Amino acid sequence: MFNKISLFFNTLLDDEKDHNTNTLSIEISSAVLLCEVMRADSVSTEREQLKLRTILLKQFNLTQQEVEAILIEALRLSENANDFYQFTSKLNQYYSLEARIKLVSLLWQVAYADGELASIEEHIIRKIADLLHLRHSEYIATKIAAEAFKNQLS
């Protein structure tokens, strides 16, 4: 009986692992991280949602329909994620350092889209930057650039 239960749970874990491995694209992994920043302060404004859609459209040359499909999947994954590792490891595998720095810059854009930066947003971006193997100086540079860009818009 114990072997049957053990086999059952191992099968479930293997199925979940296969599902995540097969469906996680660079676009979805990036979108999940962007969604995490958008959802961080528990207030998802229209400006943040628009900024997120615009980023996905421009960065990945997607259609509106593709963006919507990716966002649905990204929000589902974001709501059920225990950590960021599965997403950042995919990006570390395929993104250059410059591309990872660019992604962190995009995270800042989402955080500042509503006109204010919540401390939880900053904390999440810091965690993601660490998992993307950015040096502290690179993280700070992206933050300063995002603040400067925000101030230009004001």
C-alpha cells in the first residue's frame, strides 16, 4: 500500500515537472516576473496592466492575442508560484547579461507605472535581480535609470 501511495505522489510530481518544463517559454517566464511586480503591492492598476502589455508587445514582437494568452498563463503561474527560481533559471539559461539587465529595467518600469514605488515592489525586484545574477551595481544602475525616466515623465 505504501508503495502505491509513493508511486502516486511521484507520478504527480513528475507530471507537474514535465508540464512546467514544457510550457515555460522565455516570454512566459519574463511575463511571470513582470506580473509578480505588478501584483506585489496587491493593487494592480490599469496603468500597470497597460505597461505590462506594452512591454510584452514591444520586447517579444507579439500580437495582442498572443500577449493576452501569455498574460493569462503568466498570471496563473504567478498566483501558484512558490518562488521565482523556475522562471529566472530559464532566463539565465537563454538570456545574456545585457538581456537580464534589460529585464530588470522593465521590472522597474512596471513598478513605477502607477506613479509610486512600494517597498514590496522594490524587494521583489531585488530578489529577482539576485536570481538573475546581477551585481549590486547593475541593480542600482537599473533603479537609478528607472527613477530618472519616471522623473522625466512627471
